[in-house]
Amino acid sequence: MAELEATAWMLRSAPGIDVPAGASPSATFAEGRIAGSTGCNRFTGPYSTDGDRLELGAIATTRMACDAPLMALEQAYLEALGRVARWVIEDDELVLHDKDGSELLRFAAG
């Protein structure tokens, strides 16, 4: 069974976000830090949980330039992460929701 902090997560879907072929945004949660790839750059930042609540702090990224589609993906992915308020594991997939319960990002165990 997948767990938030014991799993490397690879983005599977994100409503309203175009994920170019070959791009692989990811997220790993460990010891109060989230880290991963935006599909272009690496990112890291603090997080905390309280039950199904998930709060992400300020995220720092590397600043490598990528092709326009990957830069657009990065911007949308980081914006979605900034709106995360809740998390749930459904069928071994991590689903991140906003404060209104709308799905933002869905990850498969990588």
C-alpha cells in the first residue's frame, strides 16, 4: 500500500494542465520536506500534515531554462502545488485537492 511519505510520486494527471510527452513531474514527501521535479527544474519546500490536511510552504526551484511547453508546465504545476489543501490515497494513487475539494494533481507511485 502506498503511503504519503514512503513513496516516490510521479504525476499521472492534472485537470487543466497540459503535460507534454516525456515530461515527468514528481514529488517526494519526507521529514517535513517536499522535493521533486517540475518537468523542467527541481524544487523543494516545507510541508506539514494534520490528518488529511496538507500545507505546503514556500517552494524554491532551480532556474534552468527549458523549452516553452516545459516552462508552461512548471508554472502550472507550481501554481497547483500552491493551492493544495488536502491529500488522500485512492487505489495507491496520491490525489491532492484544493480547499474546495477540487482535484488538482493525481500521482502514481513511481
